[in-house]
Amino acid sequence: MTSASLPNIGFVGLGWPGERHAEAIIASSLGTVHSACDLNQERLERFATAFRPTRLFTDFAKMLNDPALDAVVISLPNALHYPFSLQVLQAGKHVLCEKPPTMNAGQMRTLHEEAQKRGLVYYFGRQMRFSPAMQAAKNLMKERRLGEVYFAETMWMRSRGTPDGVDGWFTESSQLGKEVTVG
């Protein structure tokens, strides 16, 4: 990628989250929807129709071998975030991964070290921090309009049920990344 061109972004996992990331890339004009990869042919075709990537793949390794690819958005089931992120970093590409980034702290440490070693950006989705409500709260505190904030407690609850297109993994706790192992 040259400094004058936009990064070519690939997408793996093309369900609802992958579609939202593609919409954001297009709306921001900060990159191009370059490639898409999914094992589900119907999802791949639906994504291709909606977002017009230059290249389509059902083989992730082949997508990573594309020299024009600069970064990959990973929107797979949680248990796959770590192995796919590691492959992307090892292929010399930047990563934006859905949350949670890994299943434990050791995996997160490995990704952090791999990205630093290669001079790559590894970021995992914390979309709520960029929402208008969170930005407003941040600005209120920054401007000290609430006085000195010394304690805050928050919670968040998913209220939309099980997302479409997640093929049943969303309700299996062994694949959600809820257990944290520090090691």
C-alpha cells in the first residue's frame, strides 16, 4: 500500500458483524472492500452482491497470500478469533478482530507480541466506545462537567437475542470466550 492509496481490506466471516464492518469501511472512505472469505457459499454470494469485493475466497490461506491485501477484518465465532488473527499477523497483514479477541490472556499476549514484532496494527472491536452515547459521556468527563469522577459502575446487556448467521455457536459457552485464564 502506498501512502496515497487506501488500504485493501479483506473480510473473513460474512454474517451480520462482517456486513456491519464492510458498511463502516465504505461509509468512512478509509479503505476498500478488497476481498471476502467464507465457507458458506450463500453468505459469500450475498456479501459479494452487497459490497462488491474485488476477490472472493473459500480458502483463507489463499486470501492471505494475495499481495494486494493490507488488512483483514475477522468476524468469526469467538473461538476462531485467536488462530485466524495469528495467521493474519504472520502473513504480514493488519488485523481488526471482533470481540472478544482471544479465549484467554496468554493468547492475547501472543497476538500483541506478534503484532509488535512485525510492526503491524492489531485491534479488536470495542464498538461501543465509539458510539455517540459513549463519546458524549467521555466528553462530559473530559470537560469536567460532572466534576471529578472518581468512581463509575456500568453494565451492558444484550437485548436482541441470538444474532442471525452464527450457526449455533453463540449459545455454547466453550466457544464464547467467557472464561479468562491468566498465564
